[in-house]
Amino acid sequence: MKEVIRMTLTRREHGVLLHALNELRNHMIEQSMPTEGVDAVFLKVIDASEKRPGRKHEAR
């Protein structure tokens, strides 16, 4: 069974993560290394939906 890890990121953090993964992928390509693992994570981060936190209702 795969372990699922969930992260909550700001838009800026999401952008930084995408940039870092892309830089890692480019470096791996330059070194003629396989990029399948990075590609899989990169696509998951790109496809991650933006979920807004639900509203908290005050006690009545």
C-alpha cells in the first residue's frame, strides 16, 4: 500500500516547489539520468487542485 502525504502550500510555495522540481529535472537530463520519478511528482504537483479551507461556523 502506498503512503499518501498531503501538504498545504501557499501559491508562492507551490510555485517554488514547481520551480525546484523543474530545476532538478533539467539537471538530471543534463547528467543523462532517468527522470521518471521527478516527472511523476512534477505532474502530481501541477495537477493538484486548489482546495480552499472550509468555513468554520461559530457555536450558536
